Amino acid sequence: MKRFTSIAALAAILLTSAACSDSSTSGSTTSAAPVVTDTVVPPLHAIISLSPTHTEMLFAIGAGEQIIAVDDQSTFPAEALAKPHDLSGFEPNVEAIAALHPDLVVIADDSKDLTGQLSKLGIAVWVGTAPTSFDDVYTQIQQLGLNTGHVNEADALVSTMTADIQAAVDAAPTLANPPSFYHELDNTLYSVTSNTFIGQVYGLFGLKNLADGVEAGNDYPQLNAEYLVTSNPDLIFLADTKCCGESASTVAGRPGWDGIAAVQHGAIVVIDDDIASRWGPRLVDFVQAVASALAKVPAT
């Protein structure tokens, strides 16, 4: 994407730290309920989304035309790319945000107190942090629907998502013994436990998470190759193809990994990094990918 050169355009090119919020929150603890603000008076017509997850939600409920700018990680759907982005790594800039005269700023992380700073300028902020349950996801979609005047569309999206997720679970093969799995966040072998939102996706299918109990009090433990080879997972899910270039072939080429059941049976499943780290409408794709992967596990 070409760089903006004018001062006015630069003001419209917004930050990246909030853009990384979805990635960071996917690696944060989920012990506390997510913060979701009360709704603001709808409908709001000049929205800045600094969260890739919520950018996806806004487009999915038909509020895309109300978005005036997004963060640099908001690359889906394709229409989001037409919105002003910042690809240069600038910190959040309250003045740049205010210059666009938004009536709502959507964020997934308020670690920089954007809420406090923008509220002083009369700019409303909606915060939807990492969910702890599927219901949290649906609540965020419905609140965004109310704030943007797309209540019916938000309700329809929630209905479709719940139906599609249930259909995927119902269609998945039933195995006598719950398959074990390893979810890879990056190629240094960080993973997630069942206490995380990602872990709950696998929990829909009753899978055995090899990261559980590895490190007390840490839901994002770093495993080691020896443990994984010894544990012999039936399934391996890779959520690090974009960040780290991992693939079924690179995993199979790791020392000793050729003896792992998942490698031998071709049960290495690539999950798009963005889909695995966001909790928007494409959560359905994540669930469906896990359901399809179960067909790769030999019946016992």
C-alpha cells in the first residue's frame, strides 16, 4: 500500500499499538471477565476501529461504510483495506484521532488510557477486550450493532454463527478416545491451555490439550520438543504460518517429530494466524477447521 504524504492524510493514518491489541490479548490471561462498555447513543456514523477483530465485526453487521479509519492490522475483509491505515508503526496519537472528528472509537485494549484521553475531548470509546466465553463474543457483536444502528444485522450474525458452530460440532466424527492435540502459537513452541478462549474452541470437541497443567498459573506455556515428541499428539494445529513460516513440512522436518502420530497420519492442520487470534465472525472458520481435522485421526 502506498505511503500517505500530505499532513491531512497523515492525520488519518492511525496507529499500530492498538492494531496489535488483538494479538496481545490472545496471549493475555482470561481469568477476569472482559471489559465491554455500555452502549453509546446510536447510530454513530464516524467510527474509528483500532481493533482488527472489531473491524471484522463492524463490516459483518453492515457498518463498514460508517468506518472512517482503521488500524494497520485491519486487513479483513478486503473492504477494510480501502480505509486509511497506518503501516509505519506510530504510537496511538490522540490528536490524530481527534482530527478525524469520530463519534466513536472502537478498541480492544485500553492499556494506554485512550478512553480517558478521548473522553476529555467528548469522543466516545467502546472497549471489547478478549472474551472468556462464546457469549462474550456474541455480546460484543450485539453491542456494536446497537451502537451503529445495525441491531437486526447483529442479531442475525449471532444467530448464524451459533447455528454454524453447532452444526460443525454435530457433524464432527465421534471418536472412542478423545484425541490429544498441540496448538502452536509460534515456532518457539508456545501454546495455550483449555482455560483460554482458544482452548474453549477445542473444548467443544472434547479434545485433550497437551498444554494443560504444564506450568501452574500460566495459560500460555512454552512447551519443549522432548515433551511433545513423548506426548505424541494425535493432532497438531499451526497458528504460526504467517508469523513464522511454519507448515506441515517444516514440522515434519523437526528432529524426532517424524515419529509423532499427527505427523505420520497427516493430521497437521494450518489455522490462519488471524483467525486463531481473533474472535470475530471468522470464529466459525476456526471451529469448522477443528471439526474437519478430526477426520484425520484414525479410529481406535
